[in-house]
Amino acid sequence: MKAVPERPEAPDPPASLPTRVARSSTSIRMLAVIALGTLLYLAHAVVIPVVLAILFALILTAPVEALHRFRIPRIVTALALLLAILGLLSGAIDWLSAPAEKWWDSAPQTLRTIERKLQPVSKLVNKVEQLTDRAGHLNPSTQQPTPQRPAASTPSEGNVAAEVFATTRTAIVSTLTTTILALFLLAGGPPLLARLTAAAAKDLEVSNVLTVIDAVRSEVSRYYASIALINLGLGAATFVVMMLLGMPNPLLWGVIAAVLNFVPYVGSATTLLLLLIVAFVSFDNVARVLAVGASYLALTTLEGQLIQPLVVGRRLELNPIIVFLALWFGGWFWGIAGIVIAVPSLVALKVIAQHSDNGEALIQFLSPNDDGAVKTLTARAGQSIRKIQRRRVTE
């Protein structure tokens, strides 16, 4: 009998197929992140008011929920808080307008004072430039003709008025949008956020989403309440020290120090620069100028290295490098609004990681370089979840 030839067996699938699938999924995720970032960057005029409203709702949720336990409607408390904040902001702007106008009117005299005090430095710079010009005349071949700069065009009054009107209109619309949306979020409370989040993420249970949202709301509001108390103390200390040193408008510098300190690093550096400039203009003695800068540096060092770690605690401490990079990226991405949103976004991300089963790597990435603190974060996360669940049951 004639032997039947055997059919060749099908070749085995390549061993690198799972790797290719993983790489393709990673590439798709990266493209999705890039597309989302581009959309957020281009649509910043629409997205920024929404994000700020969510941030304000997270910060103000503690007093709203506390009064809601006493049968006070959320809408009443939220409306009263937002009206109080708007009133304080308008009063602060009106109060600061007088010193700002005074400084603006005295700007020419201030510039002449700075020019007079910097005259020795300008003479030294002129001598260096003269030596450089003489060295250039010794070797004519290295000289290059200086290009002529085109005359700068001065903007017309109509264009300036149109820009001012457009900026004012955008600011008013953004403020109204942020206020109204924050009012709705505060009036809706945790159930509203849970329904919205559960509708967007159908794979998650509503109870789990509500637990995470409650944790983020609680921790972010507690964080900002602690930071607000610390900044009030820093502002009061700055007011007292500047008054003792003879600085003009010491109350103004105390308010500026308290407000700008909400932005880590950038705020304190800006306050220090302003204090040095004003001290340089106001005082003829270099020692007094250095005393102003050194005293404010001492206050900020005491606040950042001792008081804030004790009040805020290690649970919400963040890596300084990550905070600085987030501030830089937020400022580049969304300007001032990005700087304001950067730190609370990191705090919320860390809280979410603490309540996630696979969030240890992210916790270690966001936390300072302290092994003992990182090891205790995961254990505390379970305790906080149980506390939130018990509180929900009692409510």
C-alpha cells in the first residue's frame, strides 16, 4: 500500500505575540493621553472654570457637610459661603487698590531712586563695556555691523480698549461659571458626584466611587484648612516683623505673604523679591535691606520645615521635586490657573492611590524620601476607608 504523506503541522504562534499586544496597548494609551492633553490645552477657556469649580467644591465641602448634619440644607450653606468669599475678595481688591494706586503714582520717583542707588553698579558695567569695545577695536576683523532694530509700533488706544474689554468679559464669564458650578456641586453633595462618576466609570460600583470621593473631599478640605491656618500665622508674623523693621504698609505685606504662600515655592519667592525691592527703595542702609530679606527667609523656613510638617502630617506630604515640576508644568500649560490647580491635583492623586489596591508605587513616587512614612500610608488607608463607611452609615 502506498503510504499517505503526513500533513505538515501548523507552525506555533510566535512567542512575542503577548509582548506585541502589550506594546500596542501601551502605544494606544500614550496616544490617548496626548490627545487628551491637546484637547485640555486648546479648550482651556472652557475647562479651567470647571476644574476651579471642582477644586472650590472640594475645599468648601467640610463646612457644608458639617452643617448639613444639623438639618441645614446644603444649598443654603453653599450660597452663604460663596457670597461671603466673593464679598471678601471684592473687599480685598478695593482695599488693595489704594496702595496700588499710590505705588503706581510714585513709580517715576521710585525708578529715579533705583537708578540713583544703582549708579555705582552702572558705572562698573560701563567700564566693562568700554574695555570690551577697546578690545574689539584692537582686532577689526572680529567686528560685526550692529543690525538696525525696527521701530516698535505703539498700540493705538482703540486696540488697548478692545483688549481690556475682552479680558474683563472673559474674567467675568469665567467667575460666574465657576461660582454657579461650585454652587451646584456643593448643593448636590456626595451623591451627585457619585452618580456622575459612576456614570462615567460603569465598571466601578457606586459605593466604592462614593467612598473614594468622600476620602478625596475630606483630605483635600482638611489639607487646605491646615494650610490656611498656617498662612494666616505667617501673614501675622510677617506683619509684625515688617512693622518692627520700619517697612511701609506692613499690613499689606502680611496679606501678600499669606495669600501667595498658598502656592509653594513660587509664592514665597515672589514675596521675598517684592520685599527686597521695596526695602531697597525705602532704606538707604544696606543692613536694613538685608534684615528684611533675612527675617522673611527665617519665617518661611520655620513655616516650611517645622510648622507645616507638624500640622499637615506625613500622610499628605509630597515630594518637593514633584511639586516643583507640577507647578512648572501647570504654569506652562494653563498659566496662573495651572499653578493653583497643581498642588491639590497631587494631593487628590495621592489620596486616590492610598485607597487603591495597586497604588503603592504611586504613593512612593509622590511621597518624600522617607521609608518609614511610606510604609505606614497603606495601612492608614484601610482605616480611613472604614471610618468613612461608618460615618456614612450613621448619616
